[in-house]
Amino acid sequence: MASARDIRRRIRSIKSTQQITKAMKMVSAAKLRKAQTSVIAARPYAYKINEVLGRLVGSTEGYFHPFLEVREVKKIGLVVITGDRGLCGGFNANIIRMAEHFIADTEKEVAFVSIGKKGRDYFRRRGREIVEEYISIGDNPTFIQGKELAKRLMALYTKGVFDEIYLIYSEFRSAMSQKPVTMKLFPVEPAAEENAKDVEYIYEPSKSGVMDHLLPSYVETIVYRALLESKASEHGARMTAMSSATDNAGEIIAKLTLNLNRARQAAITTEISEIVGGAAALQ
């Protein structure tokens, strides 16, 4: 059995760790509330623009736009959104695992646009091609950041660097539930409605003018929403992980306190035995 001094030292160490994990839990909870509000606010617009674009694409025969162009797939771009830090349970590992499964399921050449240090470091260590990387985007991504990232992805697709682009990110469901998803970004394939072709639309100023404005807006909205979903998922995963770590530390401290009491009792019993033995020897 360890000495009482060693047990006390370990208890102090674990209590210090517990204070850190508890503070991280509280910080993540505060960040999560803000991130969750942003996600909930962004979802309706993203759903609606997808719905509107799906109706219009189904009724615009003969219209051509580079974002809608389907070409022979030679190289695929994976936009992998991870965190810059760890200590968030399986959040980063689940995203990376989904990316690895994507690579295993395709015979095409795959390169990466990495968002977040964890994903970048992982794929760099394994010699994967990283075309572009974005780190330190902050805990609350702005629409400007999403728009700039979308602009770069549009350029990579229109210039032919990638023939298809997919987003891999974590969709926020609750503080304890985040689901990794893969979404096709290019070529743009909104969910077309069955009756879209039967509806006649009046375009102002023109069909091409409306679609030329709507398609980039759609891409910007999808990318921005993916950033928000990923950040909310990261904060939720970190809060849950730090909560579990705090609870586990409490359990360890309780067990160590019990061991400490046993060690103290053993030491007292030994001392009493030595005193009694010494007294008996003097008689």
C-alpha cells in the first residue's frame, strides 16, 4: 500500500485537475449557448434557400452555370472541419474516421482542404495532399469567414482543381449528441421538387440573373452553416467530456481518501503495537 504522504500528494494533484476540468466545462457551456443560438438562427435560411434553389433548378432547362456542371471525376476535394484543440471526447476522431472511410470507398484521387489544426496535423502526418488549410477561425465563426471560405472553394471548383467537393463536418443535435455528416457541395445538387417543372416562374430581371446570384449565395450559406454546426458540436462535446472528467476525478478522490484513511489506521495500529511491545519488554 502507498504511504499516506504519497496518497495525499496524489489527492492534491487530482483536485487541481478537477478544478481545471470544471472550469473548462463552465467555459464550454457558456460558448455552447451562444453557438447553439447561431446554429438555430442559421438553419431556417439554409433550408429555405435549398428548397427555393431546388424548385428553380428543376424548372430552368437549358440554363448553364459552372457550379452545376457535372464533369468526369478525376480528383475529389474533401473539406474536413475539425477543431483546433482536443479535450472534446471523440469529436475530432469521428470526423477524421468519416474522412478515412470516404477515402477507402473511392478509387478517385482525393486531396484536402483542412479546417482546424487537428485534421490538418492528422493528414499531414500521413502524407495526404492538403491543398489549403484554415486554422484558428475562433469559437464563433462569422458570415464573413464563411463567405471567404466559400469563395475559395468556388475558385477551386471552377478552375478545375477539383471535379467534386464534399464537406465533412459534425452536425449539432444536442450537447451530448453530434453526428458526423458528408455533404456534396460541388457540383451543386439541391433537393429538387417533383412538381418543379410543372410550375411556371417569372424571373426579374432574368432567369440567368436570378440564378447567377442565388447559386453563390447557396454555397456561402451551406459553408457558413457547416462552420456553425461544427463549432456548436465541438463546444457540446467538450462540455460533455469535461463534465465526465470532473465526475471521474471526484470518484478517484473518494477512493483515494478511503485508502488514505486505511493507511492512517494501519500506521496508528503499528505505532500502538510498537508501544505495547516496548512496554511489555520493560516489565
